[in-house]
Amino acid sequence: MANSGLSNIEKKVAFSLASVFGLRMMGLFMIMPVFALYGQHLEGFSPLWVGVAIGAYGLTQALLQIPLGILSDKIGRKPVILSGLLLFAIGSIIAANSDSIYMVVFGRAVQGMGAIAAAVLALAADLTRDEQRTKVMAIIGMCIGFSFALALLVGPIIAEHLGLSGLFFMTALFAVFGMIIVQVFIPTPVSHAPKGDTLAAPARLKAMLKDPQLLRLDLGIFILHLTLTAVFVALPFVLVDAGFAKEQHWKLYFPTFIGAFFLMVPLIIIGVKKKNTKVTFQISLIIMALALGILAISAGHLPLIIMAILFFFTAFNYLEASLPSLIAKFCPAGDKGSAMGVYSTSQFLGAFCGGMLGGGIYQFVGATGVFLLALALICFWLVLTLGMKNPILLKSYTLAANIKDKQQASVIAEKLSAMKGVAEAILIIEEQAAYLKVNDQFDISEARAVLGSTEL
């Protein structure tokens, strides 16, 4: 019987990689609440270029996320992660030494070239047992959420005391800390976990785009991060116009973000008790639409703005947390890596487009135009969810398989599919792996007996 808890090595891997991911995401997020206010001394400053600077990392992230993940399968995870963190540090230093907003945009684009998300998750898979992998991924995911909350607190404080250059130098330092963690605390794997559930396969990307359930989620994360980035182009200006000093913004962002976590709990409870993810998903979108509508009509009324921000973060927290889980539930067995590759690319493209659109609309129409655009997109997403299905609650397993040829793979797949609790069984000869989607009636020891496998 496998140990039900994380081993010491798995705990070390989980928290070390979560720290690396968190430090990097903090570096990307810290600029969002402060750049519009602290970058006004830069040559070429305008709301349009503010949006481009905030979202520039998203374009290079989107372009390189999948290729660098695939590269990590060829040359190793750690070299790709270390190179990505080095690029992130270089981009931060370029931005810190910039006198013009155009060079800040270039620095942000270089930051995004260090697209290490796929390699980090693949390394986590390499160093953990299959039955513990979900826990490790959850720890990393929680750290990403926490890093966003911390960025809203730390970003304005650093910018107030060290200025915009100091903030970018701090992000470079975060990248260096991340490199040290990778080198000192994370072991080098001697073999790769089967990559179907961790890395994107180029041949499978087209199929992911044709799946209507996955496509809804990919469009959703695109809209969510477009909305987030666009809102944070306009919101700092709105708060200042409402009489809220820029040095005090962290006192609003951080408490509302934390308060939103508690308001999100009822949504989670409703979804679990009713077993109706679709309804709670739609409730979250309605809450976000309400928040954006309030922002559009707030016209300098600070209490309304604060209430809207609280509603916005409540919906954002729920949607951001539930979308990756839904991707995993809807994607075919063995295709999680490809599904997440499309999802991540959509997420970063959304951030880039949000910066462009948010900056352009604010410059020519004003904050109300930005919030109304975001409101229209959320309403469009809400319409898309009408065709969304409630996911079947299944677990995923990846087991080693001793497969000689296609005929044997077909026979084993048939035996696995006939087992009690198995909803889907896919065998990949090249990876010597079996990907299973199962319910609570599944007996893993019986599956291992069929496969003649050992733990990964």
C-alpha cells in the first residue's frame, strides 16, 4: 500500500518549486497596481503604453510556454528553469535602468521570455509519485494565488520607498533567489515522468482547440486575464481621482483580496454540496459583472469602488482557482499537458491583450470605457457557459506500463477499461505509460497487476 502522505523529498520539492514559481509571479504582478502611478516620469508615458508595459510579458510567455516545455524534455528541466530565471532577471534589470517607457516594455518582454511554468510543473511530476502529484500541484497552485495577494501588498510599499527602478531591481533579486533554490534545494531527476500529463504534444494541440468544453475554458481564462490586466491599467487612476493617495493603495488591495478569499468559500461549498460546478461558475461571473458595472458608474465614489473591488476579487479568486481543475477534468486521459499548454497560452495572451486594450481605451475614452469593455466580455463569457457541462468527478492516474507493441497495448487497454471504476484508459507505447481516469470504485493494485508495473 502506497504511503498516503508526501515523503520528505516530495515536501521539499513541492515547497521549493512553489517558492520559485511564487517569486517569479510576484515579480510579474507587483508592477500591476503601481506602474500607472509611479511610471509617469518615463519618456513616452501614456495610458496606452502603460497597458502595453503591464501586458508585454504575456505575449512572449504565450509564444514560448509550449516550446520551452518541450525543450525541457530534451535538455533537462533545470537548465530550462535556470535559463528562464536568468532571462527574467535580465529583463528586470533592463526595465530598472530604463528612462523611457519603450525600454520598460522591452524589459517586460524579456521577463516573459523566461517562460518556465511548463518546465516547473514537469519537474514536479518527475520528482513525485503519481498518487501524490495532485497534492504537489495544489501546493504550487496555492502559492501562485498567494503571490498575487502578496504582490498587491508589497508592490505599492516597495514603489513608495524605492521607486519604480527599485521595484524592478527587487524582481531581479527574486529571480536570483529562485535560481539558488533550484540549484541548492531541488534534486536533479534521473528520469522523466510520462509527459502526456505534464507537457504539451504539438500534434495534440489542434484536438484541444476542437473540444467545445475545453475551448470554453480557454476562452474563459483569456477573458479573465484580459479583464484583470485592463482593470489594473485604469483602477490606480480611478482610486487617485477618488481621493485615495497612491501610497495608501496597498491598504485597500490587500485586505479586499484576503476578504475575497472568505467570501469565495460559500461558492465552493455550494458547488461541492450541489455537485453543480456550472451554477457556481455562473454565479461568479454574475458577481464579476456586478463589480465591473459598479466601477463603471462609481464616478469617484470611494465606498462604491471599494465594494466593487471586493466583489471583483471574490469572483476572480473563484474563477482562477476553478479553471485549471476543470481543464484537468474535461481533458482526455493522457492529454493534460497539451490541454494545459493551450490554456496557459490563452491566459498569457489575455494578459497581453488586456494591457493593449485597457491602455488604449483608457487613453481615448477613459476608465468607464475600460470597465464597460470588461463587463461586455464577462457577459459574453456568461453566455458561453450556457453550453457548459458539469464535469464528472474522476481522478487521474499515470502508471508505468511494460508495452512491447500496439497489439499488446490494445489488449491491456481493453482489460483496464473493463475494470470496475475505470472510465477511460489510454496506453502510450513511446512513454511506456498508462493514463487512467477513474472513480472511487477503482482499485489501483488491480490495475498494477494488469500492467505489471511499479510506482513511477
